Amino acid sequence: MDYSICKGSSFNSQELQSLLIIYDVCCQWRKRFQDRLAANKGLSLLDSIPTNGIEYAVGKFDLSAHVQQCYVTHTLNYIRGAGQLDGELMETNWGPLKGIVQSMRSMSFVHRREALDHQIRDHNWRKLVSCSTFHQIQ
């Protein structure tokens, strides 16, 4: 995670002055983030981002499973400029998979994997087709 944040924040962002990190367990991960950066010469954030310019949040889907204190300190609702998110990509794919769960119990590992791949490809294709329909309307 540290590597992803450091490399992602440095890509085409020379004038970046603040950073919002949304992660499932950000409340725990952030505690030693600055220490890990200092201990590893290969990891660094841009000089333009001050230490107090980093905001940490937990996604709305995962926040409901955290303790009350996490909600108060890591909710996107109280971070200025954070906006509202539709949801996390992986979790949006779980809903359509509920219909095949019962039939997958008796499948072998290989068959289950093929069935999941098929369902996820179909779900992604339907999303892609609906996006192009939406853009044609506008």
C-alpha cells in the first residue's frame, strides 16, 4: 500500500498540495505511514505535499464495520472537498454474483472459477454497454 500511494501521488502531480487516501483499514494503516516512509529510502511523497496536507478516510462500504470512533475521524462526510462516492469497484460486482452462489457449492475449483469469470465478464460487459448508451443519449 505504501508503494502504491507514493508512486500514484507522484504521477503527473508536481503541483499537488494535498492528498486524500481512502483505504479499507486506513484508521490502522495511517498510524505508522510516516515512520515507514522515513525508514525506506525508496518511498517518498512529493515535497509539495505537507504532512498535514494528507487526509485519511475509510470507504463508506467498510466504515460500517468499524468502531464508532473511526466513523467520526475517517468518514468522507466530514472531509472538505471529498464529495460522495458511488462505491468501491469490487463491492459493486458482488451483488450480481448472489444469484449463482447456491449453484457454485457443488462445483469443483476449476468449474467455480470459470463460472465466476463468466459472470464477472458478463457484468462488466453490461456496464460497458450501458455506459455507451448513456453517452449516446447526451
